[in-house]
Amino acid sequence: MNRIHSIAFAAAAAFAMVPLLAHAEGFPDKPITFVVPFAAGTATDQIARAIGNGVTAETKQAVVIDNKAGASGFIASQQVAKAAPDGYTVLITTNTTHAANEHLFKKLPYDPVKDYAPVAALGKGGQIMVVNPSFPAKTVAEFVEMAKKEPGKYSFGSGSSSSRMAGELLQQMADIKLLHVPYKSNTLAVTDLLGGQINMMITDTATGLPQVKSGKLRALGMSSSTRSPLAPDVPTIAEAGVKGYEMGYWFAAYAPAKTPPAVVKRLNELLVKAAKSDAAKAAFYEPTGTEVFTTSPDELAKFQAGESQKWGRIVKAAGIEAE
């Protein structure tokens, strides 16, 4: 009797999987929405569009970019967490929402682990420390010297957790005190930096480097451990005076929790292929100095867990109290 029940249960389970497998085989059969937690023009927006174009080329289905900036990524993250788990709504995000926020805020309106199905990591890179050309400091060492002489006088802006933590880590390691000015996105912070409302920021290369190359901002250093091939004359912050300094960022894609594994697998295949395409490299990775960094869903889950622990240590060491 037990054998009959076992056979019946197995048959029922296999039958239940048929709709999921069929759905994955025909996926996608309509437009996919990429929800981005930051404004148009930011690095996250740029990579979402580059990946989206690749997915469209592969599937012939449109990819709609939905920018929901503000609240440190809360708005976009909540939207995807509450979306139908069918693979047609995907969060294209960064360590801001899925590694840093849980340490920067006492309570999140979403759970960065339980509310999502990891899909794939998409890239990683360093940031660039920039000032207005009219600012007296021409090097990292000169900036640190000025900040030490007048603690709290000079400001730094940030429009993402990566940008903010880069500034906080600089303060900690250089033993200086700066005034932090938060923005909804790095592009808004850059606008105020161009206008002289803030003194400095450390932003993603996709946002900051074009301003440097046009002469509108001056680069003082790179946050990565090595110089960027896009700006070989710009020293790392570590070699420019703050020994041991290093801070980076990463991009990844997440679907709502309970999205069928077969659909997540298909999304992973599509996004990874798009990230590795020559078109995406030419449109985003090479111009911004971002490294193509892709993973399986399980690898992303493990990577995220490790990154969360790392960001937690940085926040604690910087003495930042959760808001």
C-alpha cells in the first residue's frame, strides 16, 4: 500500500511541475520590467539598459526600465518584493539594497534575503573621488591635510550606500571629519558638486569619469586596489595617501521570492549571456571600467551573505548608528 501511495505521490508531484516547466520553456512571452532603485543616468540604470537590450535581442521581447529612485532603494525593493513571482519583474540593484541597508537602517520595509530569489551577479567595480576644479586640493593628500586643519568644514555628498560608505571609510582611515550630505542618487550629488554646493564625493566611475574627462570635475583618486585602465593617470586613494584604502560596488539581479526555480534559471541564462555579450561590454562595461562578474543564483546568495557581513563590519568600524 505504501508503495502505491509513493507512486501516486510522485506522479502527482511530477504533474504539478508540468505548468512550471511549460511556463519556463515559453518564458518570456511578454515584456519584462527591470526595476532600478536609482535615477536615469546612474551606473545601475546604465547596466540595466545594457542588459535589457541583450535580453530583448535574445528573446524578441521588450524590457521596460522602471526607475524608482529614492529612500535608499526602499521604493524599488518593495515594489519587486510585492510583485507577482512570475519572472516578469526583476530588480536590477547593487550592494546598497542587498548588503548595506540592513546595517544602516534599524528597520527595512523589505527583507534582502527572504523577499527575493537571487538571479545573477552582473558586474563589479571601483569608484572615483572627485572635487570641483575650483577646490584648492589637487591630490588626496592635500584634501586630507585641509580636512585635518578644519574638522567638519568640508562636505561630501552621496546618492548610494556605496558612495556614502566610501566617504565614511575615508574619514575613518584618514582620521578626518567631513559633513555628509545625502542625495537620492549620485547624479544629483554630482550636480551639486558641479555647482559648488558640496566639496567632494566618491562616486561610481560611470557617473563621475565622464565629468572628469570633460574637465568639469577633478579626479583625486580611485577607490579600487588598482588604477583604472580608463584613467591610468589617476592614482588609487591608497597610493595617494590613505594606505590600505579600498572600496568597491557590485550589481546583481533579483526576482520576487517564490519565483519558480525553472524561471529563475531561465532568467539567469538570459542575463548572464547579455552581460557577457560584446554589445553590453561596448555599451557599459568597457566605457565605465566595470568588470563583468556573473554568477549562478546559488553563488549570488553566498556572495551576498559574505558581502553583508563585510559591510556590517565597515559600518560598525565607521561608528555609524543605524537610522
